[in-house]
Amino acid sequence: MLFKLSLNNIRRSIRDYAIYFFTLMIGVAVFYVFNAIETQTAFLEVSKDTSEMIDIMTKALSGVSVFVAVVLGLLIVYASRFLMKRRHKEFAVYLTLGMSKGRISAILLTETVIIGIGSLIAGLIIGIGLSQLLSAVVVDLFEANMTKFRFVLSGKSVLKTIIYFGIMYVVVMIFNSRSIGKCKLIDLIQSDKRGERLRLHNPWVCLVMFIISAGMLVWAYRRIGWQYSNLDGWGSVLVLAVIAAATFLFFWSVSGLLLRLAMAMKKTYFTKLNSFTYRQLSSKVTTMVFSMTVICLMLFSTVCLLSIAFSARKTLNNGVKEYFQSDAEIAFYNRTGEGAMSCEEVYAENGYDLSAAFKKAESVMIYDSGLKFRDVLGKYTDDFAKALGSNLITVFYFDNRPVYSVSDFNRMQEFRGRDDRKITLAEDEYAVFCNMKELMKYYDKALSDGNEITVAGRTLKPAFDKCKDDFVVGSIQRTENGSLIVPDSVAAELEGKYEIFWVWYDAATPKQKREKEEEFLAEYRKIFKDYDYMLREDLTDEEKQQIMNGEEEPDLYAGLLTKFQLADETVGIGAIATFIALYLGIVFLITCGAILALKQLSDSVDSVGRYSILRKIGADESDISASLFRQTGMLFLLPLLLAALHSFFALRCANKMLSIFIKEGFVSSMIFTSVIILAIYGGYFLITYLCSRTIIREKR
Amino acid sequence: MALLEISNIEKYYGSRSNITKAVDDISFSVENGEFTAIMGASGSGKTTLLNCISTIDRVTAGKIVLDGEDITRLKGRSLNKFRRDKLGFIFQDFNLLDTLTAYENIALALSIQKRPHDEIDKLVNEVAGQLGITEVLKKYPYQMSGGQKQRVASARAIVTSPKLVLADEPTGALDSKAAKMLLERFNYLNSDCGATIIMVTHDSFAASYASRVIFIKDGKIFNEISRGDDPRKQFFDKIINVVTLLGGDVSDAL
């Protein structure tokens, strides 16, 4: 009997429950999908580095899952309390019929269980389907090989999903029974008569609050948009807190203010149903200031997370292709003056024929000029220091500028297959190359001024009035902060510091390349075991650590970096960032969408009478639909617009501060982010609008 | 020619086996500038009749011609347009939008006709003066008394200068003082502003303000009396007589 009643209740209020059920279902599916990644990737053919990365990722994702569970749990509690409030009248009928509160709690419990089980099953089915699709995404993100399609079901993830959501539903049940216990019959009976009074704030108070909010936002935006260089941990927390507070004040004041503004524009206000539309919207926003704030901040987080993650991934992945122009790179030096050997000589000494093993090998020498930034940049040094901000400079500010001979530089270009980048220098000329965008313009200024330098007692003048966009040492990003190219005769006078040695593997396919790399690494470990401090047996771990931190300089040095190592690592980092951002982003979006949808739908139910009045006084059906569309649209748009504004300044800050990481693909990642938001948030909007329209059309 | 010509209209409810004739072959006409009351007991069909005239409901048979146009043939968009431009409604439960002020409620009737805003302002103030609600224009419905609400609703109904004002039990939710005040306003609107009003009521006192009363019983016209040059008191006595003849529960509406 109880079960039947519960089932009927759900069937009757399917309209209210539909969006709730839908949201739960997506929540379950997303939760499953991201927790099943471990199983999904278990069969992929990946390198050791990549599988370590996947391991790190699954750990990170399961940590994030706890947070996600809290967010979804709060959403479920909010939604179920909201739906309960709509049914006070019904509970009143039960109570007057003599049903005990315990029985009512039991009905609610049964309903929650039915909905819970239903959404769990539906969500898991969808999740299992989607996670097969996700395998393909993983393959793409990790640039792995998928030999054949395999259907994977992660029992662990299924269990985890059931446990997590089970806990959430239990929490909801406790909440529901407690709120039923506290209800008084008289309040329940009169619940619909108590209708929310129009709380129009005093316009002057609104104006003051709005100005305060705008002031806070301007301060916060300035702080992150322009004065970001001295922003530390607590400073950022303060800025975020100010943004949150300003957002709250904004929503508190905006509806009243906009309404006054609209009312002042009499011509628009008294056109068709505009006055009605504005009033409805304003009362909606006024009654959900806190929810709007939370929604806006979640959207803000989503935009930032997604766009930074996407663009970081893209930058990292492209970075390796672009800024690591060899298959392997050895940095090598031998400080002891006599018996100094080049890399090539070390190989030869060990009986290794380079030309037979590799397609190509090349090396250049880095000379120490003793020149500082000030010597090269001249009077622009201070501008440059200011532009960089205090904390970035220290990294390389006091380093000597590296010097290369022009023939080394040209041979390097030949090795890279970039003959067009070769240069020629006269005996009294020098050139500069750099690839950090912020620095290049200062070099350009100094060079076009004809700034002269003195190297090894010879005075050189610039050969070009612009600095070359180039680099020598391989990296995953633009890290070359400025080096000099001098004539060979000048370089010969200088002390060689490091040798940079490169090879291209002689292999056609990635698989062959991997094999070749294994060979190369094995040889390296043998040949350079006395040079590479990580391989040296005479050093303790502590000493190795000191060398790694740059506190100690060994007199022999060799360091190896291969393209595969870098790529595996960067691809992994990019993929982890993308997955976490996607996970959180989707959960945030469905949360926002669900809160707004529930509010709008229940408002529509409450407003059915108003719409029928409009019809009675002869308003066109199309005007009524348009009014509803605008109300729903503005409700969804308002937090999104403010979030977009927040994001603009936050991303501006991120773009500058993390410029080395997210230099590239910012526009395309913004587009991708927008598409995701449009699909999920926009989807909620559309469903909400269509459902609302059905609701207000029902009672003709 | 009469403003409203109703000829042989019928309205049936129910299925083939169980037919209720809510309106059973009613014909009458209303001249321009007339104030007509329709009286009848609960269930006599008076509200159904009003709903048919107001195009909220459709007749089963018969013709309703308003201002030379057969409104039983209207459909969809033109139906809305007809309601918007030619009719004014006053309901028992006011049907004011609680989210709008009195001013905005009245203005809404004009703004959905796409009138320019300066004209709206002028008309709203004018009609508010006529109905004595100028001082409540800035208030919300919940801040007003029942009488004030009904006068605002009346203002909304007549501000568009409709051909015909239809009032369904307008005094039903008012106390006697507010009812009297409203009816005096109706009289004023009718005699001084030339509004044509059809009012459905079961209150003889309310009906006595009309120039003509049509009595309905079981879906048929039972009787019809005109006020002529009688003072209102005398007309009220006449109505009471008919009500007594009608019998039943109308008398207890006194």
C-alpha cells in the first residue's frame, strides 16, 4: 500500500522529479566514468612512464571524487528539500487523514529509494556505455595504441559508485525525516497561502550595494589583471573571497536595480508583456541570491578550469614537438682542462660508432662570455626587470649570457633541417636569439639602438636589428632567455663550458624508435656511468640531490633527456589536467543547471494562475511564450555573464603568470570550453524552457 | 442594430448518454450603452452563458454576433485579438497579477495592445480618476482592500474602451460597503462613459443597479425586466418579486 502510494506520487509529480532524476543519472554516470578510467586503461599498450602517469591520474581522480561526491550530495539534499517544500499540502492531507509522521517519512523513504535505485541503474548503464567511448579519448590523450576494441566493465567503479551514492541517499533520507518531524500541521495547510511576499529592496540601498559590489570587483580585477606580479597565496585567497562577496552583493542588488532601470525606460517597460517579464524575473532573482552566487562561482571555476587545462595540454604537447628538436640530447662537460673530451670522443673511446648507430649526430659548445643582461640590454634592463616582476627575474637574471660560435649555430640548424635559419656574421658583428616573447621586444630595442658588446677583448656590433626567435637547448616550452652568437674567431678565445650533443634515431615508425631508444639508453648507462651524476656510484643520494638542486657543481657532468621521456611526461600531465578539469567541470555544470531548472520549474507551477490571467485579458500565446523564454533565458544568462566577466580577468592573470605553460591554443581552448558549457548548461536551459512551457499551458 | 445579438445558443456538456444542457436555447440582444444584469441560481447556466459570450467557452449551437461579427466562428489568433480589443473582463476573484502594481496591472491591458507608453500613462490616470483609485496606483494587490482590488480590475477591463464589459459576480468577494461603491462606479461608467456592461450575479441588490435584468433558470430565460424610469429602490422590489417567483436558493442570496 505504502509502496503503491509512493510509486503513484512519483508518477504524478514526474514533472518535478524528471529534472532531479535526470541530474542524478548524469551524476552517477559521470562518477562511474571517471572512476573506471583505471580499468579502462589497464589493457592499453603504453610505455612505463605513461603507465606511471595513468597511475598518478587515477589516484588524483579518486581524490577529486570525494570532493565531487560532496558537491553532488549537497545538490541532492538541496533538490530533495526543494521538492519536499512543494508537497507540503499533500503531507497536510495525509496528516488530517490521521497518518502518522512516521508513515509519511516511510513514504518519502520509499520514494527516495525508488528514485535512488532507478537513477543508479540508469546512470550506471549510461556510464558503462560512455566509458567505452572514453577509452578512445584516453588513447588519444595519451597518444597510446589501442590494438582492438574491448568492452570493459569496472566492478570496482560500480561498487564505489553504489557506495558513494548510497551514502548520499541515506543522508537525504535523514534530512527528509527530520524536516517532516519538525513540521506543524497548520503550517503545512497554509503553506501555499504564505506565498513569498515581494521583497523589493529599497532602490537606494540597492544602488549603494551595487556600487560597493562594483567597487570590490574593480579592485579584485585590477589586482589579478594588472598587479598580479606580487600576488602570493593569501593574496589570491583574499581576491577570491572579495570576488565571492562582490558576487553575492551583485545578485542581491542587481534585480532591484535592473527593475528600477527598466521601469524608468517607460517605452520598453510598457511594451507587450515586458512589465510582467521583468517583475517575474526580479522576484526570481531576489529569492535566490545565495543560489545565484554559488552558481556563478561554480560557472567561473568551470570556465577557468577547462580553458586552463585544455590550453596547458595543448601547449605541453605542441611544446615537445616544437622545442625539442632531436630524439635525444646530452648535456656534457668535462671541467678538468687537460684530458677534456667531447661527447663524440667518449663514444669513440668506448668503441661505439656513432655514424652507424644514428641517422645523425651533432654537437655545439656553449661558451661563457661573462656578459650579463645589463651588458646586452643596456638602458632597457630596468624596463625589462620591471616588466618581468620581481619573482621571475631571479631565476636567470644573474646568469651569464651563453655564447655560441656562428658555425656551431649553423651546423645545429642543418642538423634540425632548418637551413633557412642559418646566419652569417662579419668579424665585428654579433647576433642574439631568444624565444621568450616578453623578452624579445627588449632585445629588439637594444639591438636596433646598435648596442655594442665586448667579448674576449673585442668590441662587436649587432648584425641584425632584431633578435632571432630560436633556441639551442631542448625544452617543452619557450625557455630561451637570450644567448649570443659570435664569430668563430671570438669564440675560440673563450672557455667552453657545456657541450650539447644531439642524435636522431635511425628508425621509421614510432615503435622502431622506441626500440632504438632502449638500445641508446642501455649504451648511455654503460658509457656515461662515470659522468652522469645520477648514475655515479661514488656519490651518495644526498650529494646527488644537492647537484640536482644546483647547490653543488660536479667537475664531470652528463645529463640525458629524450624526446619520448619528455613527451610521455608532458602528455601525462596534460591528460591529468584535462581529465580533472572535465570531471569537475561537468559536475559543476549539472549542479548549476539542476538548481536553476528546479527553481524555474517550481516557479512556473506557482505562476500557472498568472499566465491564465494573461490569457484571459487577451495576451497572445506567442507573447506569453516569449515572456517565459526571456525569463528562463535571463535566469540562466545572468550568472553566466558575471562568471564570464570574472573568468576574463582571472584568465588574463593566468595567461600572464603561467605564460610559459599556456601560451598556445588559448582561443581554441576557450572555444572548446564554450562548447562544453553550451552543451550542458544550454541543454538544461532548453529542457527547462520546454518543460515550463508545457506547465503553463496545461490549465487552459 | 444591437451591439450584441445572441440567437438560439445552446451549450451541452457530457457524453451522448448523459447530456447536461447548461444553456438551452437562449436568445436576447444588448443595445449599445446598456447595463444588463443576468441573474440565476448556482448551476442555472449564467456563468456558462457569460463564458460563451466571452469566447472562453464554445457554444454547441447558435450564433453570437458582436458588433456585426459572428464570434462563434473565430479561431486561434483572431480569438485572442477579439478578446483583447473588444472585451473587458471583471472576475469575482479579481485576477490581478500579484507581482505587478495596480498601475502596471491596468497598463498591461494596454501594452498587450501595443499602445504607445505616453498614451498608456494618460489612459491609466484617467480611468484611475474615474474609479477613485488614483492613490493606490503604486500599491501591490496584497496591499489593497478587496474593494480597491475590484476597482483596479474594473479599471483594467475598461481602460481599453472595449465594446463590451463582462463582469462575473464582481461583488461576490466584497463586503456590502465595497460592493455598493463598486456598483455606483459601474453606474457611472455606464451612464457617463457610455460603457456597455453585462454583469452576472445572484445578488438582487447588485442587479438593481442595472437597467435591465435577465433571469435564467435551468439554462433557459425565465423572465426579463427593465428598470425604465423607476428609482433603484422600486426596481430592487421588482427584482425581489421575480426572485421569489423563481424560488429556490436565489432568495437566500439576499
